Amino acid sequence: MDELIRHIYSSAWEEGVDNDGAGIGPADVVVCLTNGEKFVASFFSYDQIAELRRVHQASGEFLHGAYFWSK
């Protein structure tokens, strides 16, 4: 059975702002279906990932920047 999208929310969307994605932090998106299911995704730019790796390399966290974790 096909489900319909009830609502989509993005932490990057701001009313009255050109939302081209430039200069913002990581964005979270939540998709809510009419059957009550929710799906969540986080999006990072390559520059944001590189910065996280630099910070973790310096601190020793996450195997010295070998990976990163988002929650």
C-alpha cells in the first residue's frame, strides 16, 4: 500500500531566507508519513566533515578523526 507524505521538516529551512544551503551547518530532515512512520536523515557538506575530522584528529576522538558520529 502506498503511503502519502504528511509533512517534511528541515532544520535548514528558514522563512524569508534564500535556502541554497551555503554557509549553514549540518541539516536534519524529518519525513512524516500519513501512517505515522517517520524517517530522519542528517546531511553534512564535505567542508563540515573535514572540519569534524580536523577537530577529532587534534583531540584523539573517533580514532583520531578516522570517522565521525552524528546523533
